[in-house]
Amino acid sequence: MVSTTSTSAPSVDATARARDLLGVSRLTNAALTSWLHGLPGVDQVGCEGRAAALGTRSIKTTSKAWAIDTAISMIDLTTLEGADTPGKVRGLAAKALHPDPTDPSTPSPAAVCVYGDMVATAREALGQAPVNVAAVATAFPSGRASMPVKLADTRDAIEAGADEIDMVIDRGAFLSGNYLGVFQEIAQVAEACTRADGTRARLKVIMETGELVTYDNVRRASWLSMLAGGDFIKTSTGKVSPAATLPVTLIMLEAVRDWRDLTGEMVGVKPAGGIRTSKDAIKFLVTVSEVAGDDWLDPFWFRFGASSLLNDLLLQRQRMRIGAYSGADYVTDDSPSLY
Amino acid sequence: MPTNQRTATDARVDVRKTYKLYIGGKFPRSESGRSYEVVDGRGRFLANASQGSRKDARDAVVAARAAFPKWAGATAYNRGQVLYRVAEVMEGRRAQFVAEVRAGEGLTERRAEAVVDAAIDRWVWYAGWTDKLAQVLGGLNPVAGPYFDISAPEPTGVVGVLAPQRSSLLGLISVVAPVIASGNTAVVLASELRPLPAVTLSEALATSDVPGGVVNIITGRTAEVAPWVASHRDVNAIDLAGAADADGVVWGDLELAAAENLKRVLRPAGEGVEAVEPDWTRTPDLSRITAFLETKTVWHPKGR
Amino acid sequence: MAKFEYAPAPESRAVVDLAPSYGLFINGEFTESQGGSAFKTVNPATEEVLSEVTDASAADVDRAVAAARRAYNGAWGRMSGADRGKYLFRIARILQERAREFAVLETLDNGKPIKESRDVDVPLAAAHFFYHAGWADKLEYAGLGTNPRAHGVVGQVIPWNFPLLMLAWKIAPALATGNTVVLKPAETTPLTALLFADVVQQADLPPGVVNIVTGAGATGQAIVDHPDIDKLAFTGSTGVGKMIARSIAGTRKKATLELGGKAANIIFEDAAIDQAVEGIVNGIFFNQGHVCCAGSRLLVQENIAADVERRLKRRLETLRVGDPLDKNTDVGAINSKAQLSRITELTDAGEAEGAERWDNGCELPAKGFWFRPTVFTGVSQTHRIAQEEIFGPVLSVLTFRTPQEAVAKANNTPYGLSAGVWTEKGSRILWMADQLRAGVVWANTFNKFDPTSPFGGYKESGYGREGGRHGLSAYVTTESNG
């Protein structure tokens, strides 16, 4: 077990690389602070204006068909409720395997995303299909637990067969200026993503941008998460509003683009929460294409954390196929409201 | 060098004043070395004034341009204080102004006193405007978007001023004060036939706190010098008030020359091609100030 | 080949009903010219002839001025401000109702991207009428002086870069203050002004209040020289502005001139860099750079110049140049062959003078007038491309080391229309805004316009303001005591 103090050794690689990138001999909070605060600022109005402009792109016919299928293939089909049951999760997995039973050419989502205790159920339901199981971990969604609990949460999901871990950062630590604490948490969870056989689950770092509030904070949190070894930066838990807005995602896409310029490495981006329509999803794909570049237009590097989005994409897909508007009765609903 | 001898009623021979140009805070004679006779309303000799040349005007523009940034950049409160100080100094020279106005304009003592009083009051009126203009003429623009958007007046720059020919003090002050109150600097062509109050004003300016170059006063032939001011590319605006009754001056020609660098032109009063000198005793409004102002609008987004 | 190719998304032009030829709109109706000729107006993106319009003669201008004078002496001059305002509100509403039609027509005639005519030109034009409508019965509150009243007949000559919007900037304040109008649209972009005549009819504006005469320079000169014109409003080049100033010298005609510019867009080392890059792009590539206030001189702090240049070029590679009617087009066609020649001449001069030329290498359509988004680096103040208004999608990049140097370079031009400043340091913004000799300073933004916001230049960028309370003052006289 890893010790409970914040001085416990995080991933050697992340810390060593951070020292190298920052040009310091010892990674301190002061060094991280001056590095993060040295990032260019973000002008809110300008950023939102750019996002709105990207949102006016008109995607039609063949490009729309391509975008719909690409978006479907990027979905982390998600259920994260206290009322989740094995039955619900199996339903979700079935939906992932056959999103549109009337059309086998429909691509599958990239993953199903569940709480840690549902990983085994999901894994079993998905079998050998190329749909990943993603688990939220580290005391999702608030992140308010001790480090050992968070690490145990992570390992538990890994051992149950999770391919991907969606962790939350400690927003309190971030907002109080304890960047080193956030760095160490991410680095330790990244280390905990290593399986017994040496392979690794991919780590998505949820910054909960709705609680970070400013775009300057989103940019800093993005760079901190990449520096600490996150494979993905992710907007939100879906439990806080606003969740995945286009401007926030734009900031994150700029971050991964600039990170690649700096390090040569790619990091993925996952907006999650609040993306419900095909029209919205296409705006995100446009933004990916024009800001980060087409390299990110791949389920390996871009995901949507969503549940109802899939059915709207399927409706649009059917409309394009049959040439008439479809309706809710023609797509299967595996997550109807309980209430 | 006075040549005519007046009968001295007392024993003392008085010391006479030399009337010179006022450029960059200094009192040079014209670089041309010329002077011309100034006479009173009945044609009696009063003084020899410097007859400024185009090169004097050129030097005055250089001085005005050099003085502009600091004068425009001074706080409005400071400009108001400085201008009020001019009124104080003028008050101290009241008798001299009265004598010169009386002689030059052929007024009675009482009329001349009234004119000087009005001139000093006019100066005070404009002095008080310096720190009100931005609020009266500027303000926030409620644009349809997340922007702070504000417009404020700024001085146009170097302003050429043809001072009125008849009203040699009240008219002069009525055109000079509004130009400099907002932060412009001025190159003033004084009344051709009645230049003495302008020279005395320059002495008042030099002994108050007005920085050198803010007001430059050239005496001489309006028709000779005005075209050089009107066509000067480093002059931003021109007030043609003094085209009325100026010998050999066609204001339209000056406006034509001013078009070459798109000077702001304040035309003389009157109808059509005619130029008339207005009644300077009437209460002024802001129009002589706004004629030499630019509006600057600044936008900035409002964000977190 | 990009992964995500946007399929063509053309706006339908079916909404536009073009006549084969147009007369002149005088005294509330379309009339034939007296002694004028005709010329063709083309779609600059395809060189397709759109229609034939009238080259109005001096006699036509005389008729138009007479009609405007009658309206001023008659119904319009006697009308209450409240009723004038209601006519303007009507016009604003009709512009909104027919927005799509205006946007498509503007794009066809001008070559600008439909997303700009749709999202900027037409909505702003309607907004200008809305804003000024409300002033019509409130002029005594505008602080313009005692008893503000109309000049009478106003002659207006507008450019081709924002045809409908410039028409709105001119006509809305003129009518709100009680003047009547003779307006000449630019010869390459007359069609939205002619469609506006239709709006005037739908609004039942009294005859003669708005008269639209099409034509070229001679028609404009006839308006400028007409003895019964009380006031002129012109937007266009500094060269023509000076001609107008000369023409009216010695008369009692008033004028406002909104002329050229060579704006500096100044990027400091601490700028919000991604937004600054957007601001640079918007500053010079908006409307193909056919913008008088375009940020055509990029002044970038030397210590970040290489990074800004790299980011800028990467961004320019995503600009979509092509069919202006395509909703995804970012940069449309150059408005005319003549303008294309002018841009080509100046950019050739830039190369010859030793500046380094780069363009985004995009494909250009075979027909029509096109120019790739172009950036010159290594530009000096002394280069023509740093001094002359190119009025095209061409950016000149210069560097500076200190704020003082930036100000000195920015102000070192006979123009003074606009400037941009990008820094996250508030006090520096305010200092810069004070120092820049320009009528509009955009800080951390660029090319923003609003009917409430006065717009206009210092120095040879012209005089007078358009928009806001300040813009009204150009259209009224007050009782001045001099």
C-alpha cells in the first residue's frame, strides 16, 4: 500500500519529466505555480466568440454522415447513478454492441462508462467486443476522500477489468493553490492504473470545469493534468452544471495541441455531460478538427461522455438512411427515466 | 524706435514697449527682420509690430507640435488651473489691455473696460470647461454585447487660428481659449491691424503657467501667412474666424488648402462666400470647443 | 486530404428575385434615366452578370435632389419626430423580415461570405435603424446644442465593402434627424441599395425622403457639386475624401468623411495569445480585408514574434476560401478586378522591397476575383505595404520592443482610424488607449461595431463620427453663438 501522506512517491516518470519541462531540480508547489501562472491568459469573450463561430459551421450530406458515425464511435456510453443495477448495465452494454438493431452497419461506441462496482458486469456483458469498459474512480464525483481510498477505488476497478479509469481531481486543492497536491494525486492514480502484467489502463482526468469556473483555471488544470501523466483530459463528472461546454472544450483542445508542440506527445480530450444532440456533437467535432487538428478525430483521442446523445445520433443516422425524419419509437431506449 | 514725439506733460520720458512675436514661449522678432506700423482708429502711430513670415509660422507649428503631447496629456484639472491663472494675470494687466483695446478698436474708455472685463470672464468660462468636457461630451455606449465601450473627447492636435480682425481682445480670447482648453496647441495669427492686445496676451501667457508652445502668436499680414498655415501638413485644424475683414483673404482658398491633409475647418460666420465677424459679446456655447475635438471610442470585453 | 471534409453547404439564391435592369429610385418610384447610360454589375465570385443598372446623369441627380428638397419642404419636414421614428422602426422591421434576401443579394453582388452578410451586415443594418428610430423624437435630449434641427437635403456616397450596412449608417441618422437623402451606392455593389428602395416603398415612406441614384464617380461628383445639397456624408478612400473636401471648400455645405486607415494591431508578450490570434485573423481577413479599419499592420512584441507567426500561419491554414454563398466560407471573393489589381500591385511591391511573403496555399476558384490570405513578415515602416492601405487580405507584420516603440510605430501614419491592443495588463491597455491617435481602439478585441458606438477617424482618416449621440451631431445644426 502507498502511504497516506502527500509526500509519498508518485510516478517517477511524471515527476522527472515535470522537473525537466519546468527546468527545476526539485518539483515544488512554487515551481508549478509559476509555470502554470505563466501560461497565456484566456479572454472569456474572445474564447466564447471563437467557439460560437465554430458552432456556425454547416455540416451537410456526406460530411454529416461521416460526422455522425464518428461521433457514435467516440461515445463513452455512460450510466452513473445510485440506482444502477446489473440489469441496467447489461442493457447499456447490449446497446453498445448493437446501437441500432435495424442497421448492423452502425458503429459501436468506444466504451461503456460505469461505477467501479459495475465494471465486472459490464466486462462480462461486452465479452470480447471491441468496446472498452471505463470506470469512474477516486471517490467520484466529489473526490472528497483520502488518497488510499482513491487508490483502492482505482485498483478495484482495474482488477475488475476496467480498460480506462476516469478520475476526478481535488478541485478544492486546485482552487486553494495546492497544485503539487493535485499533481501528486494524478501521478499516483496513473501509477495505480498499471496492471499486474505491466499493461496500463488509460487514465482520464476529470477537472470538473464547472467548479473551476474560469477559463484560466481550465487551462491551468489541463496543463497540470497532462504534466502529471493523464492520458485524457476530461471536462466534467456530469453532476455539476455547467458541464461540457464548447468553449471549455476549445480551451482543452488548445492545451493538447500546445502540449504536443512542446513534448511531441498526444493527450486525449473528453467533454462529458450536457451534450445531447447530434448538432451539438458535430460542433465539437468541428472544433476538434479546426483547433487541435484531424489527428484528434479518432476515438482513441477524442470521446464524448454521454448517454442520451447516442439515440439522437441514431435518429439522425436513420433520417439520412431512410430520407425521412425518424422518431423515438424507432430507436431503442435502454436508459429511460426512473421517475 | 518711435519717431513721432508726443507732448510730454510730465518730465519723464516713458519707456516704450516692443511688440514681438510669441513662439515656443519665447519672444523673437520675425526671422524676416520686418516690422509694420500699427496705428489707432484715427491713423495715429501706436507701435511697430513684428511682421511675421511663413518661416515664423513654420517655427510656431514646430513649437506647437512639440508642446502638444504634454499639454494634451496634462490632467484636465491642471489645464483648468493653468488657464485660470491666465485670467488672474490678465486682470493684473487690465489697464494695459484697456488702453490697447481702446486705441486699437477706437472705443470709449468705458466700452473698452467692458470689453476687457468680458474677455477676462470669457477666459474664466473656458478655463472652467477643461474638466467637464469628457463627461458632457463622452460617456458609456450601451453596445449589444459583452463589452465595455466608452467614448471620450480628445484634442485634435495643432490648430491654426485666424484671430478676428475687429475684436482684437475679446474676439481673440473667444477663439484661442476654446482651442487650448481641451488640450490642443495653437498657432494664432493675430488681428492684422489691431495686434497689440494679442502681444500683451502673449506676455500674460508667458508669465502665467501656460507651457511654452501651447499658444504661439504671430503678428503680421494675414493674407501673407494664413495660406502657409492652412496648407501646413502638420497642422490638424484651422479656425477661419479671422478671414472676415482680412485684407486679401478668401476663406474658401484657405479651406481648399486645408483639404490637402483633411484639416478640420471651422468656417467663418456668414452666408455663402461672405465672411462676417460675429458679435463676440454673446454668450458662447460649446461649438468652438467641439470643432477641435476628436472622439475616441475604446472597446474592451467584459469577462471573468 | 483532411479527415473531416465539409461538404458544400450553399445558401439558396432562390430567395433573390433579380430584375434584368434597374432604373433610379427618385421621388418614391423607379424611373428611367434622363441622359444617363447603363452598366453591368457582376458577381465577383463568378464574373456572372447579375443585372444592369443605371449610370445616373447630372440631370438625374438634379431630379433626385429636387425630389428630396420637396419632401424636406413638405411632408417630411413637417412631420413630428415621433412619426419619423415610426417610419424608421418600420424600416428596421422590414429589414429583419427580409434579412435572408438581403444577405444573399449582398453576397452575390459583393463577394463577401454569406455568414458575414447574414450575421454581421444585415443584422447591424437593422440595428442601426432601430437605434436611430428612437432618437427621432428625442433630439433635444442628445446634448447637441440648442434647438437641433435638420440641415435639409443630404447627399450620401457609400463604398462597396459593406453596401447595405453603410447605407444604414448613412440613412438612419439622416432620417432620424429630419433630413432627406440622395444616396449613391458604389458602382460595383448597387443591388442591395436598390432592394432597399423596395423597403422604402413597403414602409410607405413619403416620396422623395430617400432617393437612390446609381452610378460611378461622375454621379458622385454631381451630388457633391449640387448647389442644393446642404450636407454630404461620404465613406470611401482618403483620395476621394480629399476631392470632396476640396469641392466644398468655400461653400456652406457640411461634410462628414469616413476614409481610409492603416490600423496597427498591437500584440504584447502577455496577451491572451489564442484570442489575440483570432483577433489578428478577424482584424485583417474579415470581409477579405476590405475594411477601412482593418488591422493591416500587425505590431508584435519581438520576444513572441516567432510564436505568434507560427500560430497565425497554422490558423490561416484552416481558413476556408471559396464560394461566398457557402455557409462555411470564411474568406470570399475580392470585390472587383480593379481591386484585385491594386492588391496584386501592392503585394508585388512588398516582395520587391524585401519583405517575406507567405500565403495559406489554398485552392482558388477558376473564375472570379480571388486572393489568398497573405502574410508579409520582416516588414519595415518604410515599406509601401506598411504605409498604404491595401484593402485586401494582406497582413504586414512588424515588431517592437517597448510600449513606447509600439505607440510610435502605430501613430507613424497619416491615417488614424482604428487600432488594436492585446495585453492582459489593464493599466497598459488604458495607457495605450490614451497614446494611440485613432478614433476607435479595440482592446483585446477587434472589428466590433454597434449603432450606439461612435466610429470615425483622426487625421487623414476623415472627420465626423457615425453612430451614437456623436453621429447625430453631424446631421443637425444648432443655434450657435460662435
